[in-house]
Amino acid sequence: MDLKPHIEKFRRRFIEIEAALSDPATFDNPQRAQEMAREYSRLKELVAGGDAFFKARDQLAENRALLQSELPDSEMAQLARDEVTRLEAEAGKFAQQIQFGLVPPDPTDSRNTIVEIRAGAGGSESALFAADLFRMYCRYAETRSWKVEPLDSNPSDLGGFREIIFEVTGADVYKRLKYESGVHRVQRVPATEAQGRIHTSTATVAVLPEAEEVDVEIKPDEIEINVCRASGKGGQGVNTTDSAVQIIHKPTGMIVRCADQRSQQKNRIQALTVLRTRLLDRKIAEENAKYAAHRKDQVGTGERSEKIRTYNFPQNRITDHRIEVTLYSLSIVIDGDLDPLIGLLMTHDLEQKLAALKL
């Protein structure tokens, strides 16, 4: 593929955005200014990658020419060979970056995210696994300087969670966490297993881009809001006041409950955010389903019924079934080091989209 026309296109657009951002009138529309700032940041990286690609390509040509002019066993020839190997890898890396830049960015990638983890098959062990997943995402969030705020939870007797819902805020949260949606399977010996037998349990993870008011309109007559006293562990203020809020969305029958804050008003705002986010996810899933009817192999159809990953503790093995990758570093991953897996999933996703664009 000739990348030069694409790089020049990025450069022209970068100059346009740069000029627009220097105009104070642009900031009369804060939302549009924010979108342009994100595009500017993306294009700046692509233009820099394009310049680096051209430089590596020119140096590669020079070293190949030098290699042909020298005796094969000379010291200069060996140095040229080493440089050719290094520059081929470097040029390939920047070329891939430019190709991936041709895929239109998902407008929801930069949004904050609502994550819902629910225990599945396996009884109390699945609830403990749900708690392990929650800790894993919290530790991963720490490594990326994201903020995690619990919204609602339903603890189990042994310290796990039948359900836990939390919000993650920060840079590119949905862009990275969206690959976690699906059924997670664990294989290990439960703490309550006296015979040492390995059990298989599951937990489901739903990752939803946080909706904005412009995305989904919720009419006052479509919802029923009830307040009640929070239950379970929560300290002196949470359990002694009517601070928990439950919202019923009449058209869909969705029920949202938020009880982790002492303030009834804050729980109400968070419950409306979760409801709006779930409605947006439903809308996106419906649109993806229509598209998938025409392209069955499209990535990200919104389906969450398939098992996406297996965590095998006896073998310290983690397998992502979507990309057929197995790593023997489960102890590190479960401690929050998700980047190796997420990086592979992001690359696979972009390759699929490039193939769909026939590039």
C-alpha cells in the first residue's frame, strides 16, 4: 500500500484543526471544541508517525544500497545488515500505525465507562470470582491513573459479589475496557473444596460507554423513582437514611438501583446515568445486530453470550478465545496487568476493520 497519500491527508487535516483551535470562536461550542481537540491529538500522533516512517524508509534504502556496494564479509556490510534489520522493523511499526489510522475512531472510545460484573454459574465460587475480576479492573485502573467509583453492589456471604456495578473515569477508558465484555470462565480449586477438585465457574462482564444526555432522551413520565434504605455493609450513614434510589424505566422495564453514596441526590444522578448508559448500549446493540445481519463476521456485534476468556489457576494459564491466545502469566494478569492482552485484542480489532475496509 502506498501510504504517502494517506499521510499527506492526515497532515492537511491536522493543519486545518490546528488553525481552528487557534480561533477563539471555536470554543463557543465546548463539545465541538473538545471533539476537535481529541482529533488534533490523534492526527498529531499520526503525522509524527508518518514523518518517522519516511525517515526510516529513506535510511533503509541508503543501507540497502550500501550493503550492495560492500563486500559481503566486510565490517561495513555487517553494520549495514544490522541497520537494515532494525529499520525494517521500525518502518513496519510506523506503517502499521498509519494503516490503523485509516480506521475511523469510535466516537465512544474517549468516554467514561460503566462496568457491571455479575456472578454466573458456580454458586459462591462464581461470586468470589466476580470479586477477583473487580479487584483486577481496580488495579488496572490504578496503573492507568483512572478513577473507580462503585455505584451499587450485592455482596455474597463469603466475601464475593453476586453483582457489582461501578464507574471508571479517565482517558480512553472505553477504548481499552470494551474488550472485556462477555463471559469469563475460571477453573480452580475453591476455598470450600475439601477434596481438592477443580471447579469451573463463570462471571459475566458488561462494559458500557457512559451515555450523555444528547444520546438518550429520558422523559419524566417514562420513569418511576423510589427511595429506600440501603442494605448490606456501608457504614453509619449509608444504612440509616433513605438514600438508596431505584428507577424503573417503564417503556423497557429496566430497573436501576444505586445505593453506594450517602446522598440521595447523588444516588439519583448516578442511577439516571446508569439507566441512560444501558439504554444507549441497547440502542448500539440493535444497530450492530442490523449490521451483523449483512456482515456476520463483523467485530463487536454486542453479543455477550459467548465465553471470551478462561482463567486456569492450577496451570497459571489465561486464554482469550476470541484471538486464540494463551499466556502463562495468569497471576500477573489477575493482579491488574491487562495491557498485554488488551493490546493484542486492539490490534486484532483494527486488523478486522481494515479488512472490512478492503485496505
